Amino acid sequence: MSEKITIYDIAKKLNITAATVSRALNNSPKIKDSTKKLVLETAASMNYKQNKLALALKSGRSNNIGVIVPRIDSNFFASVIRGIEEELYSHGYQVIICQTHENPKRENENLYTLIDAQVDGILMSVTDVTSENDGAFRNVLEKNVPLIFFDRSKHIDGVSSVTINDFKGGYIATKQLISQGCKYIAHLSGDLSLEIFKNRFLGYKQALLDNGIQFNEKYVIQSKSSVEAGKNAINILLELETPPDAIFSSSDFAALGAIQELRDRNISIPQEFCVAGFSNEPFTKFMELSITSVDQSPLEMGRMSARVFLEQAGKTDTIKIEKKVVLAPELHIRKSTSRINL
Amino acid sequence: MSEKITIYDIAKKLNITAATVSRALNNSPKIKDSTKKLVLETAASMNYKQNKLALALKSGRSNNIGVIVPRIDSNFFASVIRGIEEELYSHGYQVIICQTHENPKRENENLYTLIDAQVDGILMSVTDVTSENDGAFRNVLEKNVPLIFFDRSKHIDGVSSVTINDFKGGYIATKQLISQGCKYIAHLSGDLSLEIFKNRFLGYKQALLDNGIQFNEKYVIQSKSSVEAGKNAINILLELETPPDAIFSSSDFAALGAIQELRDRNISIPQEFCVAGFSNEPFTKFMELSITSVDQSPLEMGRMSARVFLEQAGKTDTIKIEKKVVLAPELHIRKSTSRINL
């Protein structure tokens, strides 16, 4: 194990004070150029390495960016992170990632962990349950660390966000189901207190109204983003007096569960029942019965979030300017909603 | 923005030196208990918050653990990380994640980023290409930070690892193909300079020999872990004079690509051609033509890696003890290799 060289060793060698060495290494105007040169040369010859963390404490910059996501095992979030990394890496930033597992307490801890790790910015998507983390968010802003929400955002003064037009996403998916002749269209929603799920629901509702189909609140099932939740939803929906003939799901995982349950009951897709999902997870394309889904341009969302961060980085005067970027969703029509074969 | 309270403010209020305040806050034996009590009470009343990072610099502990993986958008790595988090969270550790994208330069940068962020340990899976990062690995060990490899490991003195028995995984998958009557079994391997891919290949080869099937090196295609690579491999293999009638792939993604290409050529699976993969990615189970795959117990691998870290944490005397944990693989037999219907 090598003995670490400190500024005290350099000071001793040059017979000057440690404070002078420190100031020289940090390019203080109080130190003569000749002294700076001497200290730098001596430090190099002694193989001295400045602790980047100690530097971060002084300069307030670490060149690390924190990203917080609900889960990493979702192609959507993994792709957003890839976009963030692609954009920031060329600017010399390293990305470190934390996941909340949809737990507000973990979200709170992640925020403090990243601040303690001296990140220069935090890009995040909030948990799908209402949280009381306003104190933790405020703590980030008070430290002058830019905070940017992507996909799932909260209304906080001074915080920018990059989202997609979820209303439109819900609208175009539902309209496609209507175009296939579906008349009793159910909706698997997430937690409607979250903007993204509320807007997908509102888009669904508007598409029904615009096409002369009555909205039936029994057809709206609030469910988690899981295969199991999709199966359960089918069990509830098929018990209704007039069971639905289609589902627009706010989650691809729930859409997949619905399809599996429909098949177990020998209900043919898309002939008897159409299913559309949201997020364009890779499995929706890979499956033999491919699933129609709304693409959210995750790579672009990541790149855009990174660019919004770069605009704010280090500019304390502009940090309170909110920027709201809204990307357009794109519907990928596949077998699960194509009664006339594509 | 709130003005930050420092030890100087506390010192001024109590009319003692900042050094005394600092020693009291850090529970130094040089300070009288009565003074410590006074300082702590005053600090609390002034709403003083110690900078955790500054504390980390002093104590050498941050309670953060770094995890480095090739990619997060793989169910395997995401599940290992979940296992690590489950085990460490109850011990008060937060996990921060970096990805290499299979790039040795990024791997190197990740190692330094995490050390700079003062992590207490690094748990990682190396890139799938040979790297020259021995200096970066040594730097971690010289800082007395436990380094533990999982799944993909390297031989480095003093570094523990948690892997599965890849040889056995390759063996049981190949044997299952033989049991279905397949006689010309090809293998899609990863980079054979990596232990895991070499061992899967050796298990495949041994299963052939043990069952009286000659090994044919033309049947071994070194390919990346991607759908595209699997498609390309089929194009090469079907051009051979005696094309194979089965594939054991070291990657589920390559297995999926092979299946897609076989279907495009109207070759029926499993009747004419059997395909087995490795990793038990969720899509292998979700597909209508489900794919046989070797499960690597990722959750257990993550928990075990975390436990190996906990054994080493803070014990500088034991840190040079290597521990090699090898988990057993499990074959999940599905439609893609079941000629007699299951």
C-alpha cells in the first residue's frame, strides 16, 4: 500500500507552510507565480494527487451528475439514462444513478445521497405515489444544484421539466382502437394524482367524446405497472354486465398481463379484443402477437434533459428560470390492434 | 437561500476555538464530556448540520456503495442490483450505480468517479472486452476499498467474486438439446477471453463429447449479446455444408435474433431447429414461442455479493482474503427446445 503524499509533505520539502502549498495548488492570486511553479513541480515530482473530493468541497464542482429513476429494469428509463449519458459525457460529466423502487422514502434518501456526493445537478423522474419530499427538493435548490424532472414531474417553482404530451399519447392510442371498430374501450390507468397518468386518461376520455362514445367510469381501472395488475384488471372487466372489447393501458406491462389473461380465456386478439399499451418497451415488438404502443422518445428525452441541465449549470442567476419541454408521442401500430392485417 | 451555520459560528457563540468545536463534534477523546455536551446542544439549537462529505473525508466512510455494470437495461444486471440493494439497505447503505456500456475507458472512469465520491465499497461486473484497467483496480485496493466482482470477474489478488457455475450452465443446456435428438449443435459464444463465456463454451463442448457427438469448430460463432448478432449468426451457419439443427447461445438476445431469422426463413422451431439461451431474461418466458434458458439466480447473486462486502467492510486486516462464491445455474426448459410438448 503506497503512503499518500499530502500538502504537508510538500511543505516540509520546500520549507514553506502547508497553507502556502494549498493556495499555490488552488491557483490563489495571493501566491507569486514563481512559488506556484515551484510547488506544482515539486508536487508532480513527489507524485502528489489532489483529492478530487477535497477539490469539490472547495470549488463546488465534481463533474458528477445524479440521475434518480423509479427503476432501472425498464427499457424506457434505461434509454432516457443512455440519452443523458450520451449528451453529458462529451462535456466531461460522469453519471451516477439511484433508483427509488417507487418508494418516496428511498427517493428522499437518494436526493440526500447525491447531494452528499457533491453532484453538480440532479435529473430525475418522481415516484408513482404522492410523496412528501418537498423539503428534500427544496434542499437541492437551496444548494444551487440544478434539478430537472423528466417524464414524471412535479410542479415546483424554479424546476425545469422534459415530458411528452401524454394527453396526445392517450388520445391517439384510443382513437386507433375506435378506428378498428371497438366500442367499449376500457382504460388501465396509473395513479391519477400523477400528471402523466392523469393526462393519458384525459386524452383517452377526449378521444371517446370526440367520436361519440359515452365515457363509462366502470371501464377505468387504476392499476400498477405490472403483468399481474393487467391480469387482475381483465378479471374485473369481464365480470361487468357489458364487458369491454378493447383496452388502452397506460403501461405496457399491464397490457401484456391483460393479453396473457385474455388468451388463457381463449379470447382472440385482435378479432374479439384489442389491446394498446404505453412506453414501447422492446417486448411489445418482439412478441409474435406484437403489441401496439405509444413511443415516448426516451433517448431524445434524456438528451433534452441533459441540454436543459447544461444551460443551467453553474449559472446561479438563471437557475430560477423554468423551462418546460414537451416532446410529441408516436403511436406504433402492431398486431394487437390491427383487425385488418397490416 | 438559508445561511449555512459553520463550526466557526458555534465557536464564536461559545467563545472557544473552532478546533475544539470540531473535535467535540467528532467525539475526540481529547475533549471533556461536559464540553462535548455543550457543543452538541449549541450546534443543535443553531440548526447546525455537519457536511456528510466533510465527515466522510475525516472518517473515511460515506455509507455509499458503488455498483458498476455493463448495462442497466438487462434484466439480469438490474436484478443483481436489486439483490445488492435489498441486502445493503437494511445495513444503512445507499447504492449508486454506473454503467460502462462495455467500454473499458468508461469502466476506468467509473472506478475513479466512485472512489472520488468516497464509496465504501465497489461491486462490479467487468466489460466484455479485455481491458487494461489493472491500474484503476489497484487504485481501489490501495485505498482499502473492498472490490467484489460478480458474474463477470477477473483474476486479481485480494478480490472476491460471486459467479455461477457457467461450465455447468453450458453443459445442461447442451445436454437438453441432445436429449431432443439434435445432432449438429452450434454455439453462439461471447468473447472467449472472458471467463464466463469460456466456461459456457467448455461446458457445451464437454456435453457433446460425453454424448458421442464430435465437436466442430465451424459451429462456434463468436457474437455480441444482441438480436442483430443472432440473426447474422444464422446467416453464417445455414451456409455451411452441414447446417446445424440446434443452437446453444451464451446470450438470450442473440438466441432471440436467431429465432427471428429462422422464422423469416420458415424453419420451424422446435421441430426442425432447437434454440436455447442464457440468462433467463423475462422476454424468454413472455414470448408465445417461449425460449429455453439458463437462469443465473441474479437476486441471489446480488445478495451474496453484498454479504461478501459486509464481511470485508471496515476490516483492513481481512481485506486481502479472497472469497470465491459459485452459485448453481438452473435450466428452464421451454417450447424452443421441447420437441415432445411439455
